[in-house]
Amino acid sequence: MNQISSKNLSGHILPTSATMVGVCMTVISIVKLSHGGIASQLIDKILVFDSALFLLSAMFSYLSLRVSRNTGRLEGFADHFFMVGLVFMVFASFVLSFELF
């Protein structure tokens, strides 16, 4: 991957990961306001872990923008953490949707 596309990908991952941390925190707050069943506790734990993944993604993305060497490797870490975070968020949304109905 060349240097230009690498910087562009990190430029997209960084704000999106930061936004997803906020989304996780918002959903945790909403789940806390709802009834506290077993599924709510599971959703809380998934989303706390998920927000940590998105934070790691944002940190690696930021580092890949700031550091001149190992940019591709740092960006790869950011991309992987972001994708795993998305998978966990989809899983949490399935658990949340089946709990509500």
C-alpha cells in the first residue's frame, strides 16, 4: 500500500472510531435506563469491550498519521481493531433487539 492511500485510510478510521466510542457510551447509557435483565448486563459488557476496541483503533490510526515510519503496520492495527469492534457492535445490536421484543 502506498503512502498516500495509507494516510487517507487513517484519516477515515480516526474520526469514525472516535464517533463509535461515543455511540457505545450512548447505548450503554440507554441500556442502563431500561430494565436490567441478563441481556442488558451482557450488552453492557460487550459495549464496554467494544468501546475499548474503537479507542485502540483511534489511537493506532492517530499514530499512523503522526509517525513517519511503520505507518502501514500501525494502520493495519487500526483497521483490524475497527473491524473487530464493528463485529462486536453488530452482535450487541442483535442481543439488544431480541431483548426489547
